[in-house]
Amino acid sequence: MVKIGGLILGENPLLLAPMEDVSDPPFRTLCKEQGCDMMFTEFVSVEGLIRNAEKSLKKLEISEEERPIGIQIFGSELNSMTEAVKIIEKYKPDVIDINYGCPVKKVVCKGSGAAILKEVDKMVSLTKAIVESTSIPVTVKTRLGWDENSIRIEEITEMLQEVGIKAITIHARTRSQMYKGESDWSYLGRIKENKKITIPVFGNGDINSPEKAMEHKKKFKVDGLMIGRAAIGYPWIFREISHYFKTGELLPPPSIEERVEAVKRHLKYSIEWKGEKNGINEMRQHYTNYFKGLRDIKEYRTALITNNNEYDLLASLDRIVKKYNIESQV
């Protein structure tokens, strides 16, 4: 039974990664329905929070239906981090997660995200201050190291556990790899073999099928798996992995009706959440994966990513159902 502090996640928990401009409430709703055990918000700038930036504050909004859910923050200044925690507490997340792994330049150049992997002592002191400033369980998401020559993740996990974090998620790449190359889960296996480390360790990186999920879970003994890019446009990844863990059987892929219905609902929720213009624009990154593998889909996908009208988009989606149902009958 996997627990984060007093929060019980059950066996083999599947977590949704905190992805900027992806892990918003509309997307989280679909993932939760498909069996995601715990979700995280998009990462939130602590500097934005303490300055009452509307975009940052909106990311804190969570619903009871989404629980358990964590709010993830990033920053590099102690006072800003602890001040932001006081703001977050009002929203009552199940955990507060600290991002020490984001590799993108705009975050790293401010000394946040993966940049803190170059200052391990600062990482530990920041984490200790945050843990001591709140009664909400604190967790961390990070990477193996800044580059292949500075990997200290086993030592870092021990130190962060010592100052009070309740779980850690490790993306099994270095910052220098970004999202390229193979993830190396062997480091996670060594962490799980370390008897000093008792907190849950979640693995992240390249989990894109039930078979791979099972292989990594068994081989590296992690407590659970965090799914990121594989869930974009494919929330069914959670039900497929969960079913495979329980039965050893692969579920059939979602039907064209299931895909289109999910897209319609995602579009509806997105417009309700962000307004028509932003809701429609931000849906565009999802269409490719929602219809991945369908033959001759390019024409229809082009219509979806270039149209700015909700009703025209719904009509395009209906045409997709009609096209593929007719083809299946031929």
C-alpha cells in the first residue's frame, strides 16, 4: 500500500505529471475518469503567486472531484517560496510538490527548476524551509542531475527525505538530455535498494504502454509511475495500464466514438475554463494524439487545428465519426 504521509494511494498508483499548458482542469477531468490515481496542477510560479498574477492564481483552483491532487510550485528564493506556500494552503491541496526538474530555458535561467540541481545545498535548505512552513505533505519532482557528470540523485533523495519530504518523483533523465535520448531507470532501482530510503519513489520518463509500465515497475521496484507525454490526447493510458496490472490483458484501443466524445468534452471544458479563444487554441496540441494511428486523418486534423469556431469544430468531429464508421463497414 503506497502512502504519501497519511494519504493512501493504494497499490501500483498511476500519477499524472504536472505539464505546463496541459495539466489543466479540463485535461485532469478526463484523466481522472480513466483511472488516474493522483494528479498535479501545472507548475505554478511562486513569484507570480506573491504578486497576485491572475494566471498563477487560476492554476491553484482545484475541485473535490480531482482529489487526491497536488499543487506544484517552482522558484529559487526562500522567502518567495515560503510566502507562496501560505497562499497555496488556502486552496487545501493534498500535497505541495516542488519542481526541481523543469529543464526549459526560461525556468532554468532564473535559477529554478532543474537549475537547482547545480546547487544541492540550496535545494536541501529550500525544501527544509518549505516543509517546516506547512502542515501539508511536501513532495519533490526532479531529474537525475544537471548532466551525466553530476548525477547525485541517490544522495539527494536521502537528504530530502531527512528534511521531511513525503515522496519523490524522478524523471530518469538529466537536464542536459531535455526530453531526448533514453531515460535511465537504473538509478531509480538503486534508490529503491537503498534501505535508508523509506519514502515512496515514483518513476517518470518514457512510460508509453502497459507493457513498458509493467516492465519498469517490476524491474526497478518503484512505488508508482508518473505519466506525462503519453497521456496527452490519450487519457486512456491510465485505464490500459491499470487493467494490465490487474489482469495481464491488453485492452482494445478506444473506438472512434470514444475518441471523438472525449475530444468534444475536452473542448467544451477547455472553453468553459479559459474562454472560447484560449480554450480552442490550447486544444490544438491534443488533436494529433487523440487521433494517432488513424489512416487519412491529416485533412480532418488540419481542419481542427485551423478552425476558430466551436460549432465548426464539433461539425468536423462528427465528420470524423462518419468517415471511419463508413470505412469500417466496407
